[in-house]
Amino acid sequence: MDEFPQEPDRWTIGDTTLTAIVEAETPGIPVELFFPEATASDVIDAGPLPEGAVGSDGTISFRVQSFVIQHRGRLIVVDPCVGNHKSRLLPFWDHQDWPWMSRFTGAGFDPDQVDLVVHTHLHEDHIGWDTHLVDGSWLPTFTNARHVYVGDELDWAASEDRRSQQDSFGDSIAPVLDAGLGWEVDSGAVLGDGLFLMPTPGHTPGHASLVVETSTEPLIVTGDLLHHPFQFATPALAEIGDVDPARARNTRCGFFDEYSRSGTLIAGTHFPAVPLGRIEAASGAWRFRPENPSPRSERPDR
Ligand SMILES: [Zn+2]
Ligand SMILES: [Zn+2]
């Protein structure tokens, strides 16, 4: 397990605050592990990337994190990571014991105060902390929150095929639905208070990104529309989890084109090092311009 002891990074965007609560950041991953068609030179040639996002040998760092958004008096958790003690196929996600919750509470957040949990999609690394193990049972963690699920995505996650591989639906989604905390919507749903979903399908059938209208500019949380900032230079490369690679590629290219033109602020759900930034056009493709977090000395007391 990696150590990630530092205080969480925060950004203030107008009247909205974004905090990155990291579960794990792993450097030195061969790029082929996540992108089978990629090579180390694709990573090295992708241009300047935030320090720590890639190794000089063309390996990548991969982060699993949640974004916690304070917006118009609401506390929103986006994509609550893998979670602890879950039985998972991937060895590095199986039966883990990460200090995610102590980072969440250490950042000044209380699980009982969460109003909304948004899932960009229902892969196991985006739903884990929705439940926790108590005396052998999986219980909801955010007991006063509405948990947003795209209907198409729920159908996919609940399918026999998915559940026969590993039952993340049973341990991380069903207990939330059984407790009456689920809110089923479509992938373009308006969630109120300047929050809405935007369909970004391909990685999974009902994948959606979250748009937050802050007082100064919009912010888009991408989810797994892309996984690493080197992909701005190589948007055609499929990621190993893409359920429909061709559709995912079309979605990515269209997104990069549109939001590089508008200079919209985006938060990359798996981006290491500095996850917030903007997309810029660059010699036939795109690149990432990171936005550094607010200096700690300028932050309000937590
Ligand atoms: Zn995914
Ligand atoms: Zn993911």
C-alpha cells in the first residue's frame, strides 16, 4: 500500500470548493497495463505533464480518489473509490485497508452531513465507500445522502454477467438501494442547485460526467471518460476497462474538442499529481494545463 499522508489538495472556484480525497496513488505502472496499445514513448512524447504524473521511463502514476464538492450549501461526494475489505478480482483492490475515511474526516467532512453521492459510473473503484462492513454486513456509509445512479448503468451493474465476476452490486449498491437512499436518474439529469449530469458513454453504457455551475465558471468532473493526462495527446487509445472502445474514443475526442475551445475547467477522476486543469489544443491533438491547488496558507480554517 502506498503512503499518501499529506493534507488533501483543495481548489476554490467561485463559491465552490473542490477537495481531492485520495485512496491510493501508485507510480511506476507500465502504461500497457491500462492501455494495451500504448508504449512508453507515447507517454514520454505526450509533452509536459504535472510532476509525478509520469516516470522518466514512460511509466504512469495512477490515482484512485474522490472529489468532495462544497457547493451552495451542499456537500457532494463524487465516486467514492474502492473501499475497504471488499472481495475484488484485481489484487491491488482486493481486501484493502486504506485510510480514505480518516482522510475524509481529517479534511473536515462528516459522512452524516453528505447530501449527495454522485457516481459517474458503477465500476468497483467508484462505489466502494458507499458501504462499510459492520459485523459481517455491508451498511450504507453516507446515511443521509441521496445516491445518484444512472438507470442504464444500474441495469448493467446488476446483470448476471457482471455479478458473476465479482458482486460489487451486492456489497456496494444493493445495501444503499435497500435503505431507500438511491436516486435513479438518466445520464443527462438535472440534479438541482446548478448540478447536472452530461452523458459521456463508452467506458460504460450509462457513463456520465458531472457538471457543476460555480458562481464564476463551470467545472466538469470527467469520471472515466479518460484516466490519465497523457491521453490528451493520444485520445484514440482504448483503456482496458472501456466496455465499448469505439464509442469511448468518439466521446473522448468530442469532449476534448469542445472543452479545449471553451477552456472549461475539468477534474480528472483518476488523474495523479494535479487532477484539476484545462484542455488546450496542441499540434493536432490536445494537452493538459494543470491548475495548482489553493495555497494552504490562504485556505479558510477547516
Ligand atoms: Zn471505470
Ligand atoms: Zn475508475
